[in-house]
Amino acid sequence: MTTSSTKTQHYRAIILGAGQAGKPLALALAEAGWKTALVERKYLGGTCINYGCTPTKTLIASAEVAQLARRAAEYGVRTGPVEVDYQAVKRRKDELVAQFRKGVEESLEAAENLTIIRGEASFMGPKQIEVQRPEQGTLSLSADCLFIDCGTSPAAPALDGLDTVAWLTSTSVMELDELPEHLLILGGGYIGLEFGQLFRRLGSRVTIIQKGPQLLENEDADVADCLADILQEEGIDLLLNTQAKRVQRSESGQVVLHLSQDGQTRQRTGSHLLVATGSTPNTAALRLAEAGIEVDEKGYINVNDQLETTQPGVYALGDIKGGPAFTHISYDDYRVVSQHLLKKGPATIKDRQVPYTVFTDPQLGRVGLSEKEARDRKLNILLARLPVKSVARALETSRTAGLMKVVIDADSEQILGAAILGAEGGEIMSMIQIAMLGQLPYSRLRDAVLAHPTWAESLNTLFTSLEN
């Protein structure tokens, strides 16, 4: 439902952005009888469905099948040459995104007490906004409570010459009609690694440039190095300790990166350039100062432990408030706000666990403290380590790459954190997370009867031998 009235329309709640926090919050508030408006400038469903989890993991699945087909002989299976139909791969991704997006639209449109407004919102006062609607003019809205779930966008680094080349983001790279011949990737974080491996497996040559000494700079070095070895074995060229200084377009239309590595200059030439060096909050167009909403030095919205901004009654959820940029964190933000407002409960974001999975193959599942973080805190710890090649299920399935590592409090036997780099690493990490939530000592997992032969059974062996 839309309106062209110039009179200010009042709602009990206005939600800016239909992402993984905004969408369920809109449904919950509307179901509770709140007159609610949901403002979205483009696609319902947020980053996860439209630009993030759904499309990328769909592409990754196709890449994994291609790689497995190449390895068929290891399993005694004969196949012909593996060919990738990239148009079919892309079409499968687009169809799944459309299916998920349609499901979100139908659920929101069917809700009572909920009005969907398409357009670009900006603040005119503490709890008043205007919405610029395409071809429909401006709409003025006010609310008792207002919620900001506008997310982030890929950031452009300060790189000389970047404006002279048609560089790609994590969004636009998925809209290519043809596979890159040679994909240059700036950034060795999880976005760069996931795209690097999937395009390599689909048939592209790939070079990843990372300014630091290791990939995934927040991980322990042994875990990051293990993953680097896996990627290099697949033919990905990794340049660590390498700074991009300048980029230009060659006469033949290629992208030329001028690099500095260990004090020496070098070049890399590719057909396409993917920039995966960070993100920036979508706050510029919101005119937050008009509402008395404070942001940090990077533009992320400041919130308290209940996600309320510096303007009472205005909340920020999801990536736009900074912190871990994961879909499940955005959804948990919805849980905190809805419990706080609808159930008057003590929900808070303070001290919540932040699990995540890097969807390389093998996956890297992470939760809690790393070894480095624990030692920096001078905690008395024990380490459980196990190479994946020691797991029966890994040998049986020929998926032996990786490393399992858990940090344990030596005094209480409580698990402090885990990094599981291996097949189904995210699932095994989640089992360990459940043990952490239940405050089980590591010995309960060591001595548990787990079905054989499963990936889960590796926990018996993992916790058998500990080291300082």
C-alpha cells in the first residue's frame, strides 16, 4: 500500500531496511498489533538473500561439484573432461535468489498492520523521516519507535587509478556473464577467499593479494597457513605481505596492478579486479545528525547493549551498527529488540557468542577465543589439536585437508574457543558451541559415545591428547 499524501503519516513503528533483522522485526511488531511501516529502497530480504549468503553459497556449491568431478578418479569413478556451463551456474543462482526473495515479499505483503513503502529514507527530526519514492514523490512519516537496518556496502580503498578501471565488488562479480580469465583479488579475508576458490574451481586463474603476513588476519597463524596451503594446492596464487600501490588499464584492456612486496616492486596483470578489502555503513543518505543519532569515526551507528542509539526510541540493528557482519548476528539483534520491547525481557547483546563459518572447502568454523586471544589475555590454557587426516571419516571420503583446534581453560576444563578447518567444519564447530553453551567440560565430549563413522566422532580423538 502506498500514498501520495503530503501530510505526515504516523506509525507506532517504522523500520528502515528489510534485512535479516528488519524483516522478522516487522512481522513480530505487526503481529503484536503495532501499526508498522517497513521502508525498503530496493530488494526485500537484505544482503543475505540478495547479495550475500544465498547467491554466494549457491555458486560455491556448483564449484564444489566441479572440483569433486575432477577428483572422480580418486574414488574409482571414470568421467570425461569436466566442463563448466557458467551461464547455467549463474542461472541456478539467480533462480534461487528470486525464489527466496519472492518468499520474503509474500510473507510481508500478507501481514496485517504492516505497510511496505518503497523508497530512500532520510531523517527530518528525531523520529521523523521523509521517503523519496521513485516516480511517486516524497512521503513524510513519523513514529513512536524507529529501527534502522540499512546494512553496509563494499568499500573502495584509496588506490591510485582505481577510478580508471571497471573494478568489481562482491555484488557485481556475481553478475558477470562470463568467467574471468584471470581474476585478481585485493583482500585475503573470508569474502576474497570464498570468491577466489569458487572462481578457480569454475575455471578461472586466480591471484589473491593480501597486505598482511597471513590470510584471515584475525585467525591463528597455524590455521591460516593450513588454509593457504590448501588454496595453493588448487592453483591459487597467493601474494602475502603485498601492498597494492597503483592500478591501470593496459592498452589491451587488461587490469595491471602495481605492487610492493618486501620492499620490491612487481606487477600482476589480470582480466578482472575484485576489491574485497572491507565495507562501509549505509549511513550517508540517512541524515542521522538531524535525529541526534551519533556514529563512530567510521560512520557506524553507536548503540547500547539493547541496540538503542543515542536518540531514545531509535534502534540500530545488523551491520550498520558495526561489529561482526553476519546474518545470524543481525537475526539475533532482532531477537534482542523484540524481547526487550514486546516481552519486557532482559535481552542484551553483551557477551553473546559470535560463531561464524568461512565457506571455503574445507570450511573454517570458528567460535569463542583463538589461541592468540587467550594468550594475549594471559589465560592458563590447554590446546587440543588434530589434523583432519587422522579422522576415519576423512580418510573414507578422501577429504583429509585441514586442522581441528580447540582452546581449553586448564583450571575449569571449560572450552573457550574452537577453530575447525575441515569438511563440515561449521557443523562440528556448532557441536562444540552447544557444549560451550551448556558449560560442559571438554572431557564430556572426549568420553561421549558418538556414532561411528561420523565427522562428530572426531571429537573423541581431538580431546584425547592436550598440550600447553
